[in-house]
Amino acid sequence: MRLNTKTTGQMNTLIRRSENFESFAQENADSFITMRFSDYLYYLLEERKMIPADLVEKTSIDRSYIYHIMSGKRRPSRETVLLISFVMRLNLEQIQLLLRLAGRPILYPRCREDAAIIFCIYKKKSLSETNDLLCSLGYPPIGKN
């Protein structure tokens, strides 16, 4: 699966410089996000040699809810995407894309809570360590809402 070839910043620059949208769209067709959340999640699971049942076991999310997410019947909450992301040990780029595909706000480093989560992602902290930091800062832990 080939993912975006240009960064968001590069795409914004190209849009700003373009005189004609159709030309821009045609020249950058390979950089648009066209996959569904469930497709990307399946891709990430396969990459990690995991199956949806592993998500049920590691997240304690209800089995039917996981399968509804995987089939595209349900749109996961931001909290659920973050929980899944941590148990799968995804990097920031993968998490941000999953959040976008789920139609949820991406992690924003100017938000103190999100900055703490981003810090933990960069430092490869576990879900437990991340939740400890969030709680020490007065924020709810991921997966406990």
C-alpha cells in the first residue's frame, strides 16, 4: 500500500501556487488520501502480523465494536483511535493519519494534553506510562473514559 508522497505543508504550498484546481488535482493524484479508516487499520494490522482479535484482547474494547469499526459500520471515537494506536505501537505519522481517516481531530502540539501524548509517542512510552503522565497532569487516561 503506497501512502501519501507529499507532506501536508508541501500540498498547501502547491495549492496556493496553483492557478487551476483540475491541473493541481491531476498532477498530485497520488498524494490524496483515498483509503478508508478500516482499510488502513487492516494494513497496519497486517504489517504487525496482528488480527482484529488481538485488538479486542489488548484494548479490552468490546469485540462487536472492534468488528463494526473494522467493517466500516462504525466510526471510532478519537479516544478509541488513540487506544488502538498505543497498543499497536504506531508512530505519530500513522496515528495522525488514522485520526484523519476516522474524521477525528489530529494531535495538536499546542494543546498541552495532546503535547503530552505526542511526547510519549516520540519517547516510545507504553500506554500505561502515557496514562501515568496524563494523570499526573490532571488529564483523563487514554482508554478509561
